[in-house]
Amino acid sequence: MTFLIDVSAEYINTSGGRAADARDALISGNVDIISYGTINFITYMENGMPLRLLGKPIATQYKLYSNSTKINSMQDIPANGKISVSSIGGGVDLSLRFAAKKEFNNP
């Protein structure tokens, strides 16, 4: 791909499309720049990866869905309720943990 400035770029899809695959490609030197979510960037920085943010992160709104008409907010989730997330440590999981801590003052 050619840009308005004199730079060429090659787009490479990592296997599976997981952030960890992109991270591993960056660490190994197979790619120079990767794109992934803000939560992953923060997590990798906290674990000592020497990264530089080249673009501004964007906020994503996550929504909770329930099959119960009795649950309209986090306050309605029963003490024995079960919540599923797509991946432990992912954006949805961390956002839900932050929201629960704020709502209930309990991690």
C-alpha cells in the first residue's frame, strides 16, 4: 500500500487475530508496528514491554446482556449470579471488573 508520503507498508494478518499473536510478532521482530486495543496496551506496559503508542486509543462501550427480565442493571445481578466474558484479562473482563469495583466497592 502506498500513502500520500513516500512510505510503503505491508499489511500482515497474524494467525488467529489474537492480540498475543501480534505482540509475539512485534517481540520477535517480524513486524515493526501492531494494532490492538487499549486494554492490551496498558497490560503490556504494566508488564514491562517497551512499547510506544503511535495513535490515540479509542473508548469502547461494552454492554451487558441478560436472559432474565429481572436484571436491568448491575445492582440486579443476584449474589449467586454467573457472568460470562469472552476472555479472562480481555477488554470486556477488565471493564466489567472496574465497573463492579466502582458499583459494589468489591473486586
